[in-house]
Amino acid sequence: MFSKELINYFKNIETPFYYYDIKLFRESLQKLKVAANKYKFKVHYALKANANDRILQIVNEYGFGADCVSGNEVLKAVELNFPPEKIVFAGVGKSDKEIKNAVDNSIFGFNSESIEEIEIINEIARKKNKVVSVSFRINPDIDAVTHLYLTTGLNENKFGIPISFLDEVIYKVKSFSNIRVIGLHFHIGSQIVNLEPYVNLCKKINLIQENIFKKYGIVFEHINLGGGLGINYEDPDAELIPDYEKFFSTINKHLKVKPGQQIHFELGRSVIGQSGSLISRVLYVKKGINKQFVILDAGMTDLIRPALYGAHHKIENLSKQGFKTGKYKYDIVGPVCESSDSFDINVALPQSKRGDLIAIRSAGAYGEIMVSQYNLRSKPGTVYSDTINQKIESVEKQSQI
């Protein structure tokens, strides 16, 4: 992933910065498109994973929609020319202002989390003399088998409408003249690497649909299974692009799709995660009593996942490519004034020194988008592979003249 020419180019760039492999990203999008089209599934890219303008523009090129969870994400999707009919808006706490903006932009629809929210959407739509499309986000009480902070489909989670409330919601919404119910929406969690939770979700959706049809004779136009497909953080090079075909074929096998129904997904991490890396420099190698610390110029303000979730990212010393690893072990930490500002402990690396370039892999999702300026730190820069390659080729051509 990191050629010698690329690493030499990195030496002249101020760190830390996010590096995006655009070639890999496009390959991921193309494979996703082919797999989704095979089953006639619709995919909305989850902006919360990475809302970098360049990344979103490329997503839009491939014809995917936008999955938004804030009013500003909706506005960003509109600004970057995502077709309004491909924009969906979820989120447990949509403000009146956010709802109004989404209604004004005539988006595809709202994934609504509560009857209280739908009441407000109906009132806002009534004042604007519009009929708004809504899908009920259902909490199916399914364990996604992931980190506690990444699960969203259990009864104790704040998201979605509990199944036991569904009858009441259907009954109440019948009286809302400015709401058009178009579907059901589900999202059980994130970083799901075992497909069994999706099989369980399909079975639960089948049961819910059967019960609704028996009671009300309703067949929803749209079923949205959300996102959550995980990536390989342990060994990213072994799986740079997830097996989208296996994922979609599993859904296709277990989900009983009604005639005329459209199936939607909201993928983010799996699409962009492996295409991004956080590049940093070693400031100091500090000896402790029983361990050594590699202190980087990047910290939890640049990539918060390890501090927030205890998340693991593969860490590489780019300046020592080709050296044997495992001989030296370091705690990899940042400069932020917090004890939690640590990327990992006991990481096996070649002997490292001040000035070495370090890559923190699989940082394309929930990396740059979650950057903060705590300690008044500067935001990391952004570098794209295709731009660098053009510059490298230009230098090589000039040297041959």
C-alpha cells in the first residue's frame, strides 16, 4: 500500500495528516456497485463515517445515495449534488430546524425514531403544505455482537421504535394527513464481522412484515436494513475490500422480499475504512521503568477511536519497511494532555527513533470526521494518492529530460 516513492514523498509533508488511497476507494465502490446491482439493492453512503468533500464527490460519481444523521449532513449532501430523491435522514434527535431544511429540500424520506418525532414532522409538513415520506425505524432487539458503544438494536438502546409500540404508532399515524409511510428501517449496530446478526435481522423483519400484513393488510414499499458491515482492523492488507457479494447474497437468501419492495442499505465504514490512514511522526522514544513509549505528533484529537472505544488499529513504522518486527515493543501514545491518549500498548515494531514515519491503518472511517481541537491542536491535513502520484510522475519525467 505504501511504496518507497510514496514514503519519500511523505517525508516532505507536515504531519499528522490523513492519507487516502483513491484507487483502492474507487475499487471498493465499484465492487459495491456491482454486488448491489446484482440483487437490485439500493445503497446510501453513510456520511457519518467520512464526510470529506472529495470522498463524497467520488461516492456521488458512482450513483450511491446519502444516509444522513444530522441536518448539516443533509445540507452537505445537497451542496455536493446528491439527488434529493436519494437522501435519507435518520437520527434520534432531529431538531425542528433540521426537519424544516430537509422538508424544504424534498429529500427521499425520514427514518423516524419515535411517534413524538413523527408528530413534529407532520406539523412542520402541514405548515409547509407538503406530504412527507417517513419510514418507521424499528428497534428489533437483536444483538449485533459488537462493542457495547456500537450496538444500536437492543431494547435498552436509545434508537428506534420498540416493536411492542408498533401497533400504536401505525394507528396514530393514520390520522396524520401530511405523513406518507413508505417503509421500515432497521440498524442493529456497527463493525459487524459475523453475518449471523444479519440473518437474525432478516428473520425478525420477515416476522414483523407477516404480522403487519395479517393485522392491517399493509405491504411497505421500502425496507431499509441500515449498515454496520465491519472491516478487518487486525490485518487490513488481507481484506482491503469487504466481501460485498457474500453480504448481499446472505440478505437475499434470508429476507423474504414482497412483490414490488425496494431493499435499501446504509454502508459507510466498509466502503471507506481501509482506504484511509493517519500518518504521523515520532517525536520521542521515551524509556520507562518497564516499557518504552513511542510519542507521536498525532493524538486522540486526530483519531479518537482507540480512546473512545478501546478500538484497535494496525500500526506500522513506514521508515523501517523491510525490517523485522517483533523485536521491540512500544506503547504508542500521543501528545494530548490525557492519560487515555494512547493508540495501543505493547506494539511490536522495528527499533524506532525520532522522525520515523508511522502509519495508523484502517482510519478512513470515523477518523477525520471525528477530529477535535482539544488542547487547541491544529486539525490534521489531508493528502490523496492520485494527487501525489501525479506529482511523482511529473518529477520523474523532468528528471528524464
